[in-house]
Amino acid sequence: MNRRQTPFTLQQAADESPTLAGLMARARDADLRLKAVEDLIPAGMRAGIQAGPAEGSDWCLLVNGSAAAAKLRQLGPMLVTRLRARGWDVATIRIKVRGQPR
């Protein structure tokens, strides 16, 4: 068995694994999208929103409640316009309400 004896970083692991590198690139892209629209979202809501995956021209945002989801749906067209202006091919933003831990 060929095991590495020294610790290595996540970046080093990604460099050795195309699958992991792809996942990291998708996560970075989602975070960049959220940063691009962050100032359009009310400050009090920002902490409860997490960037989700992008699939084709759809992007997903995860939120902590139905009220935040409703507000984001209202802001959707503005968010799409901002993302398209910044070079992302986004047609739809899906909003998913995260379940509360039990």
C-alpha cells in the first residue's frame, strides 16, 4: 500500500484528484456568485443565505426560512441581472429552504 506519511493540504489533495478539483472549482464559483450579489440582499438576511450549486443556467441559494425565501424570490430578477452583467450564464435562481435541525 502506498500511503503518504506526511499531512497535506486540501489543495494538494485536489491537485491529485480531478474529481475533488472539480468540486472545489464549483464551490468557488458558487461563492463568487454570492459575493457578486451580496450587496443586493438586505444586510439582516445575508448570514442566513448560503451559495448552492450551479447547474447549467440555474443557480441555487439555500436559506434559513420561508420568509427569507420569499424575499429572495422577489429579488430574483435583480440577482439574475447582476450575475449576467458580471459574466455568468444565469437564467434562474432556485431558492431552497434548509431544514431546521431537530
